[in-house]
Amino acid sequence: MKTEIIKINNPAESYRDIERAAGIIRAGGLVVFPTETVYGLGGNGTDPAAASKIYAAKSRPSDNPLILHIAKPSGAERYAVTNEHYYKLAEAFMPGPLTIILSKKPVVPDRVTGGLPTVALRCPSHPVAHALIEAAGLPIAAPSANISGRPSPTSARYAIEDMDGRVDMIIDGGDCEIGLESTIIALDGDGALLLRPGAVTYDALCCVLEKVEISAAAMGEMTADDRPLAPGMKYRHYAPSSPLVLLEGSDEDFINYIKQKRSIENCAVICSPVEAKALGGENLVLTGEAGDYPTQARRLFSALREADKLGCGVIYARKPPADGLGLALYNRLVRAASHMVIKI
Ligand code: TXA
Ligand code: MG
């Protein structure tokens, strides 16, 4: 398939292109588009055939459900059974990087929800994503626009790497501001369960809802007999092809450990600019400074892709503290590392 690649920075100035992209979605085709979290691989969320095309383009198992992207929070009424908690969260965090899971209405195809009785809804704040959903006049079903098992794309370059030839159009809207996928919270009855940590942090959710539980998967934990609540959690994710190992220890121990390892093996290191200066030499991939979670988040997936391209036998990164946005970083890293954490 020939993929058309177009650049849109300001949707108001690219009205025709947005209309064309929306036309592709309405006609059952696939369009990759930017969001504030990561790039999405979008199709008509009311059409089972479009959902099948999405699974095929990603090489994704079809029991792993898709998120429906809507233009405004009240758009949820058509597709899900909303409640008071939904509107409280929507008022605080929508549009933005939060996905809410509710009981679905029959209009949502089973193919989109992987047969689940629930549906995931998100209202992105990115102007291009918003304009595209409005113009399509439909909910857009969209997983992250990576081939299944690879890191989510945070710039058009990576979306093109994975999706060129697999979709009708890719919209290049620059780099994603957040860089990690949305926070996912499931609401049922009175309860709220955090399934995937993201830029809307656990603490922020607790400011709005009285009680929020954190699932084991969100904490980065995983046991063999765990039935994952977000089916995507059971698949190996964000995985570079060289093994990734997380190191837990002080700044000094980290520098010493890497120096020693470098003398005996060819390794890539994901580290902060300060650490890179202390280490010097090759095969260093930069992330944000220690404690600068927003920069670390923005760079994480590109760092994993770039580290992988160095073709070293192993990639090392530091284990982030699991607080605030650090929990989301930890959750992605520990799964990319298949839980390989070394205390140094
Ligand atoms: O930021 C994001 O959420 C990005 C952008 C494109 O919006 N999308 C994204 O989609 O990350 P995806 O498909 O890569 O991840 C969605 C996750 C999957 O782990 C899936 O299993 C889970 O959401 N999910 C979707 N519907 C669900 C449902 N009804 N119940 C539980 N988990 C669900
Ligand atoms: Mg994904």
C-alpha cells in the first residue's frame, strides 16, 4: 500500500488536509495522527472492518482492545454508560492524557473492545487529533502507531519507520509533548482502578476521586497467573531487540558499574547529560536529568529506539523512583526490561 505522508502544524491553516484525512477514516481507511501522548493509528471506531485493519497493520492480537478517541467528553454518552465519576475526571483532565474505561453500549463493535463488555474512551488535547476527530464526525479507534511489541512512536519519524506501507496516510505533526501513553483508569460502580500510569498521576486522580486503587500491572508487577485487567499488559511491550537491564543504586554506584561493564562488554547506556559527562565515550543515549520526569518521559521511547539501533549486546538504564510521573516511567521501563532489575 502507498502511504501518503503530510505535515500539519496548525490544523486551522490545513483545513483541506484535515478534511482529506477525515475522508479516509470515514471511508474505512487508516490514518496515523499525532496526539499529545504518542502517535495513534486511527480508523473508524464504529466499523469492525476498520478495527480488523488496525490489528493487521500493527500485527496486534485482536483480543487487545482499542481506545475510542472522541472530540469532547459528552461524546461518551453515545458509546458508554457514564457516571458521576466520569464527569468529575473529565472536568479535571479532559481534553488530555487520560483514558477512562466504562461499560460499553451496543453501538461499539465487539471487534473494537476485543469482546470485552467495556470500552476505553479518550479525548485528546492535541489540536491535530482534535480537528481530525471533529472532521471525521466519528469516534476514532486508535492504538499507539507502533508495530506490536515496539516502543510507541513519539515523533513522525518513528511512526513512518513502523507504519509506512501499512496505512493510507501519516500526518506528521512534530514531536509528542508528553511521550508516554495516556493514564488508563477503569470506573465500575463506585470503584476506580488505575490500570496504566501516565501523565495524569495517581496523586492527581486522588485529588478528584475519593478512592483510587492501583492495579498490580500499573505498579509494573506481573505474576504468571494474573489475569491482566488491561489486556495489553500481558504482551511484552516497548521492547528493544537488545536486552534492557535496569540498574538500581546511587549516582556513584551507577557510574562505577557502567565503567566496569564497559571494560568487558559492548553496552549502550541511557543516561542523563550529567551522567554522560561523567562517563564520556560512545554509545550513550541521552534522557532528561535526574528528577526531570517530563523530559525523561518525552525522550524515553526515542531513547529505547536509538539505543537499540546502536546494536550493542545490552542496554543499561537507571530504574526511576516510582512516584508521580516516575511511576509511569518505571512501568514502561520495567516491562521493556522484562523485569530485569539489578541492585548495584
Ligand atoms: O495515549 C494513548 O493512550 C495512545 C494514544 C494514541 O491515544 N493510545 C494507546 O493505545 O496507547 P494502545 O492500544 O497502545 O493502548 C491501550 C491500552 C491497551 O493496553 C489495551 O489493552 C487497554 O488500553 N484497553 C483498551 N480498552 C480496554 C478495556 N475496555 N478494558 C481494559 N483495557 C483496555
Ligand atoms: Mg500501545
